[in-house]
Amino acid sequence: MIETTRPWQAISGAQRRLALKVLAWIGIGLFVAFAVLYVRLLFGPISLNFLSDRVKGAIAGVVAENFVVDWQDFGLSLTGPVSIGFHFSTVTLTERATDATIGMEALEIGLSPIGAAMGRPDARVILIEPKFQMLQNLLGPRLSRFEFLEVEGTGETVVRVLEGEESAPAVQIGDDGISLGEDRAADLGLRSDNDWMVLNVQALNQSLAQLAEQAMAGQVRRVEIRDGSMGVLDTVYGLYKSFDQVNVDVRSGRIDGRVAVDFSARIAGNVMEGEIVREIGDDGAQIEAGIRNLDFSTIVPFLDDAKGLAALRGAGELGLSVDFGPGGEDSKVETGRITVDVSGTELRLNNDMFPISAEPILVEWDPEQSLFSVADVEVAIGQSRATIGGDIVMGFDDQFGPTLGMSIRARDVWLHPDDLEAPTEPFEEIHFEGWSAPLYGALGIDRMVAAKEGVSVVLQGRVDMVREGVGLDVTLSGRGASADDIKRLWPYPFAREGREWFAEYVADGSVQSADMHFNFPVGSISMDGEPRPMPQGAMRVDLVGSGVQLLPIDGLPEVQVEGEARLTMRDNQLTMAFERARVPEFGDEVAITNAAYINQDISAAEQIFEISGDVTGSVPGILEIASGETLELLEDFDIGVDIEDLADDLTGQVQSTIIATIETDDTGRSTKTDYTLNGSITDLASSQPIQGVAFDDGDFNFTASQAGFHVTGDANVGEAEVDIEATQSGAGAPEVLIGSTFDVSDAAALGIDLSEFMGGSVRVVAKPLNDGTIEIAADLTETELTIRDIGITKPAGTSGGLEAIVAINEEEIAISDVTLAFGTARLEGDMTLTTQGELVSADFPTFQVSEGDNAQVSMTPIEGGYAFEVEGEQLDIKPVLGRFFNLDGNASAEASEDLEDQIFNVSVDLDRALGHYGTAVFNVDLDLSVRGEQLRSVNLAAQFSGGRSASATTNPLPSGRVISYATNDLGETLRFIGIYPRLVGGEGSMVMRFDEAHQADTGEFVVRNFAVVDEVNLDAIVGSHDESREVVGGASAIEFDYGRAEFVRFSDRIELVDAAIYGDTVGGTIRGNVFTDAGQYDLAGTYVPLFEVNNFFQQIPVLGPIFGGREGEGLIGVTFAVRGPLSQPELLVNPVSILAPGVFRTLFEYRAANQLN
């Protein structure tokens, strides 16, 4: 039988319509239900918390056993515009072992209903505002839980890490390295940075591969993190990094396992973003990554250590391309390429920032060799630039942890620090080979060579940069470098003060040899700008150079170095030594040899430094340097003239050695100078007169310091050699002695003609005093003195001296404390002169000629001359008597040329006056006036011993004047005056008239009752007549009754016109001249024996002149003559004349000049 099926068309139309209606209503119901559900979900998740326990059980089977998942609510929510998923709110994921948690606001899992129905849900996992903490240390990053606590009292913040059932292995980092206890590094997971990078990249590849696999299986297609936050605590470097606004979108396609990741996060206000793409190539998987606006310290923490010496600040770009070998998700990293773009970042060195610009840096990564090869790239840091490349090897040391081995090459290196001008040429190459232990902040410099033509600088050592600070132990040596090279190669953060000093003051020069050693313990280098003391032995610098040029150093004049120069630094002490130097301001006039500069502490704000050297140069140049504003060595010296003007007026050469310690304030101004200076000056001369005095051929030796100075030497002033000694001690004024030993005749060259008063040589020393006066001392031992006006003389060879203090001002010259002493003579007192040298006054309280004298003398000018007053108890006036009674022809007894035409008034009031032959006159009251040799007036009252006296008076006449003298002891008067000692007794008088018309004195002298005692010459005359000899016999005295004389006094002689003496036994006459100017006698006379008998014939009227001759003669007489020097006259007797009586005797007489026959 054949079964026949009724076709669809056979169904009745009513049934078909009913079926369609039912389906429509079901569809409408479902749509309405889904619409209502969708609208509801727009307002938030729909809770299905009643199913929570069942879901937890299902998820517990999926999540790893060491994690516990919990949430507060479970339901449905919109995971997309048209997709619905599961919504978990307030989700907490806790790791059992570490007690670390991941908390999030919500977790959503979106599913594709159709795909889910087909077994391919294509899940989309969304983590909303997840918050988790990570701990990073030597064991790598891991989830953790920690909290921040504030320490009471200190305000410090500490971190407490909360651990669960298991604690992380203890790894201690100490001075001696990493301490792991009994474990090995490999067992604990310690590895090099290269290995960590390999591990992380492979873990990333594995995760992305798994996600790709799940995507290919239709399980999970997309994972998102929205607005997450993460805190990362780096316990190794003590850093905490907080990320917020973390957004991650991981998308997996269905083509070749491609996975793309987009991410962004904000850290410290800086938002970085990037992408990661994993693809499968012909040879295996490949990961390409790019990160923009990246703070590199996020990846390498030590790049921005806040307390480190150097840091990389700012954000750049990082590109990574990694190739994996075959093997799927378990494949190994084979090669990598890293691109680093640091443009826009800055390098921090200590507190200074330097912008970095460069083309992207290409790095080839060989994971198996842990090698990173940097291709050559031009990099500019600040104003410096170079082409840099090299290799870096990352390793691990069991003792010191991760390490870096580096070989960096730089070509065409233009080093341009900000405080220097651009270099004229680059270093051709700088090659660095070294290592780094980042865990310990250690940088090892096995060898760093900077080279260019003729220059080689080698650096070796180690730098430590840890929390306690920075330390280094570096040795630098070099040859051929210039001063400019040293400035550029010197790392300015180290020994900053030394480099600043070198850069500021050393302008140029080439280094023959350089040896430097910097050994700063950790923490001894200032990183905060605050000064720190230099550790002992921290720095040793030895440079030997040539052609060094120094800029002016504060407190010193500019110098130009020639020959070899040495620079030595021991810590903050700087020493420079120069073979030769000169002061450019003076050309070749000032040169310095064996110069040295020592700065005890170049870091001090107020500098103290020492300079020394042998300085030679011209006197003007040396004076200008010493008195200039820079040194001001002569600031406190007042020598009475302006130093600058003095320098223009002097010539000569200085050779000196100076050692000076100079202090400056924080502005560089010199505040104190301590120095020691010694040397000599040769050929010192004045180019023009200084204060009216010109000198030459000066040679001086000197020593000086801040405590004083001492200068000795001599120079020629005119024909006289003048020696000078100047001394100053402490704060006292300088003591200057100016001395000279010169012949009196040489004084005329100075405008001082003393030949009338002095002869021989004299030693004079002048000493300027603090009050502006001058102390004068003269040694008169070899000086011959002739003071005519007071009759005092001193022969050469007799000890004597003169002292006085001279004060000169605009109006007068005051000479005080005058002391003139030689032999028994002494004169003490004061004088005042006009500026033209004319006497104003003279007062000498002490006037002594002989021992026992006690007198005072004063002298004042009067119209036409001077007034001279003498008073006191006793005075030896023999020298004065020789001045006015010059009968021996002594020219020195005449009036001085200065006074010969002037009036000289003398007033004497003495208790006792000493004269010749041991005589004395008492109660002397004398007023005397002379003009040169002319006696103008005399008034005298004096007493001799035994009540005898003498007096004189002057009366005017119409044509002149008359002077009358009377005494009752003429013999005492003549002895006192020193004219004749053998006359005894005698009362007499003298009248002398001055005739102005003829300028002559005529006088008459009368004396009675006197005797001549022991006169040898008289004995010779008497002896020529036998009878007289018998009468006189052996008598020692011949008495006379009367004597008279007429004379005329001229300027050159005294002419005896007629003189006669009368006695009982003898008598006689005499005529002729006493030549006072020539000191000669020319007298002729007649001796009359038996005077009373003989003279009788002369008195006979008419026949008397025939038989008795002249008046006073007689029938018989003997003619004689006295001729020759006044001191030793010669007596001539003509015995034949006794045979010629009376007038006939004139035929046998001697004749005197000017005598009539």
C-alpha cells in the first residue's frame, strides 16, 4: 500500500491563520518582554542574588584554588548597546597565600545569546574601577596589600605590608651584598634585568596567546578595564607609584591569533597611552608595542631617583618589537628591537636641568646574550652634543644583584657647559667602559678615554649614588689637554668650588700632565646646594701646564703667566706655582718669578689666600701695584706725599720677594692683607725734583709686613751721599732717619752755604716725627766750627754734636730743643725763623762756654740787626773778647759776613764773667752796640776783686761819638781782655772819638802809677845800656809814673801816633802800627835810660829838642823795633844809637810804615 501525505497546501486556511497568529503573539510577547527587560536594564542591573550561591559555586570551580571570589550582588546588566551580560557588584578577589586583594566596583561578563546558544559565547569581560596593590622587589612584581601609617611625633609616613599565610622570602641588602640565608638566588627567583625582561615578555606572549586561543574558540573575545587604579610599592628603591584612570582594552580577533591591546593610565598628572599587538608570522609570534608620553622611571625606577646625583625627567616614547621562536604560547624570545625617543625629556644633574633632544635611539636586543646594542645616534644634552652608540650587557651577581656592563662610544663630542663659551673643536672620541650595580647605585668606570689630536685624558674609578648621598673614587690622568678641555671634562657636581675657581680664573693654557684623584665618601657631596665640609683626602689634583693665562683674581692684580705652571689641589686647598709671570698693565716693567698662589679653602664665601714670589720691576710699576685699589698695601702709610704722584717722579728697579695673605669678603673685595716683603731697590732716582730735592744713584734694602717695615739705603743728593733708614712697628707712625756725611763745601749743592761757619765734614741725621716736626742730630766730631759773632770755635777732631727739632709750617720755622755741645761749650734752647730763613727769635736757657758756666742767651731781630742778651751767674767770655779785641790777627774773630753790615746790640748782666789769665769781673752790666767791626756805643759797669772797678760810657758828638773808659786797675783790665798780662796796677782813662766822615777812631790814653813785671823784651832793651842794667839789677818789675798814647784806629790797623812812658829809672817812646787784619807788629821806639837825668836835656828850652830828641826821650837813648806776628813778635835793638845824642839819634832809628821822618 502506498501512503500518501497530505501536502501543506492541503491544510485549511483557517488553521494556518491561527498558527500564524499564535506565533505572532508569541513573538510580540517575547519582544515586549525583551523590551521591558531592556528598558529596565537601562536603569541598572537586575538582581539575581537568589542565584548567587549557585553562581559562586560554579565560579569557584573556574578560579584558581589560591583565590577566593566574593561579591555583594549578582544580576543582569547591559554590557553593550544591545548585549546583555552578568553583573557582579562590589567584587573582591583575595589571594589566600599573600592576603592580597583586588577590589572592583563591578565585574561584568557580556555574552552573545546566539553564540552562547551555539556554544560560542564570545564573552566580553569588563572590570569596572578595579583597585589593586602590587609589591615590587628583587623577586619581581606581585599582588600585595599594604597600608600607610603616620608616625606619631615625627610626622613621617611608613608603609606596613600585610601578608597572609605565606611570607615572601627574606632578602637583605647590606654593605657586603645581598644576603639570602640558606637559599640560592635562582631558587628564590632572583634574576638579571635581562632575564626579568625575557620572563615578562614571554608571560605577556603567553597571556595574549591564551586569549587568542580562547577567542578562536569563541570563549572570550574581549577584556576591558575601566577607570582602574593601581599602587606599586618598590621596596628596593623606596618608591611608591600610583596609577589612576587606568583603562585597558584587550581585543582578540579570529584571524591568525592576532590580539590588540590599547591602554592608558595617569601617573603624577601625566597620562601615558599605548598599544600592544601580537601577531603570528611565518617564523612565529611577534609582539609590537608602543608607549607614548612615558615616564621612563615607571619602567626603570633608578632613572629618577629623587636623591640621586642624576635623573631622567619628563616623558618620551618607547617602542618594542619582539620576535618569538616556534612553539606557540611557550615559545622563547629570540630577538628584540627597542626604539627610545627621549626628545622632550631633561637630564637632572644634581639640581640643574638640561633638555635632551635626539633622534629615536635604536637598540638591538639579543636576549640569549643579555646584550643591548645601541646604534649610533646624535644626542644633544643642554648645549652639548655628540654621536653616541655602544653595547650594554645585563647580568646578575650573586653578591650585588642585577648588574650592567657597558661599552659606550661617543664621537664628535661638543662639550658645552652653560658657564662656558661654545668649544672651537670637539673631542674626536670619548670611549667609556664600565659597569653598574643599580641595586647599590654603583657605577664603575673601568676606563674612560677622551681623545682628540694631541690630547688624551683617561678616567677610572667608581661612583656610588645611594640614599645616604653620592660618593666617588675616581682617578683622572691626561696629557696635552688645554685649560678649556679641563673645564669641560671636569664633572661640575664633584668639587664644584674647585671647578668654578678653575673656570673663572684660568683663561687658557695647555696641560703637559694632569693627575687627579677624587675620593668622596658616600654622603659627603652636597646634593641640595648646601655647603658641606670637604672630607680630608677627598681631592688631589696635580696639573703641570704651559702658556697659562689667568684672569684677574679677586684681591690681586692681573698677571700673565709665562713658562711652566703647576696647579695643585688638596681638598679645598688650591696651590698654583708659576715659573714666570708678568703684569700686563705694565708691559715688561713688572715680572714675577717663582710665583705661588695658595688658597686655603676655595669653598669659603669669605676667601683667605696666600701669594708669594720674586717680583722685579720698575719703581713706578711696583708703587702703582702696591698702592692700587686691588692690594692697597700702602693704604695706611703716610709718608707725606701722594703715592701716585711720587710714582710718576721716580725711576729705578725693584727686586723683591713677597709672601702675602689676603682676605676678601663674599663680594670679592679685599678686607685684610697680611704680608712679608723683602728686597732691594737699585738706581733709584727722581725724574724731577720732589719737594725741591733731586737725587739719583739710590740703592735700598727693605723688609715690610703688616706689623711694620724697615728700609735702609743711600742715594746721592747733589754731590752729597744721603743714607736713609725707615722703620715702623705695630700701629705706631713710621720712624724715618735721613742721614748724610758730607763735606761742608758740598752743602752748597743743596743751596746751603755754611763755609763761613763750618769746615771739614759733618754727619747729619734727620728724623721726621709724628707731629710733622723733624728731629735733627749732627755729629760734629770731624767738623771745624767758627761762630765769629760770639767768638766760639771748635777744631776738627774734637767731639761735638748738634740736636734740634724743626717744625716747618706756612708761616715760620720753629727750631726747638736745640742742643749744641762740644768740649766744654754747650748751648740749649729754641729758635724761630721765617720761611725765608730770617731770625724771629732765639732763646737759649743754657749757654755754657767753660765748665761751671751758668748763663742764658736770647736773640731777637731789631731794625737793621739783632739784639743779644746775656744774663746769668757765670760765663766765660774769653771767646767774645777775642771777637771785639782781636789783637792777634785771627780772621775767625771778625764779624760774620751775614752780620758785618748789621747792628749787633749786646746786653750783658752777669754775676761773674771769666776772662783771660784767670781773671774775673763781677757784677758786669754791659750795653754794647756794634756794626760789623765798628763799635757804635758801649756802656759798662764792672768790678774787679779788691774793690777795684772799670766803667765805660758813650756820648754823642755832632760829627760822631766819643767813648770814655776809666779804671783804677788797668793791668787787670788788660789781663781780662787778654791784651797784655805783665802790667800791674795803673789808674787811667781812655777817650776815643769816632769820625764818621773819615770812618776812623782817634783816641788818647793816659795811665799813672803802674809797673811792668817780668817782661823779657824790656830786659833785652835795658840790657843794651850798662848803667841801666846796673841800676835795674835783678828787679822783676819796672815801675812807671806816667804813660800816655795817641792812636788812630782804622779798619785794618791801629796806628800809634805818639806814645811815651815816664819813670824814675827808665822811660821811652814808641810809634808805628799794629796791623789787625794781617796780625803783624810794625813798631819803632826809643829806650831812655836813667830817665830823670836824660830827660832833663830834652826839657831845656830851645836846645831841648836838639840835645834830648823828642818828648819823652833824652840825651842818651837806645832805639829798638817790634816786628812780626802778634803772637810771636821779634825785638830789634840798635846799640850804636846810644852814641848819637839827641836829634842825631834819628839817624839810627828803625822806621815803621806810614811813619814820617
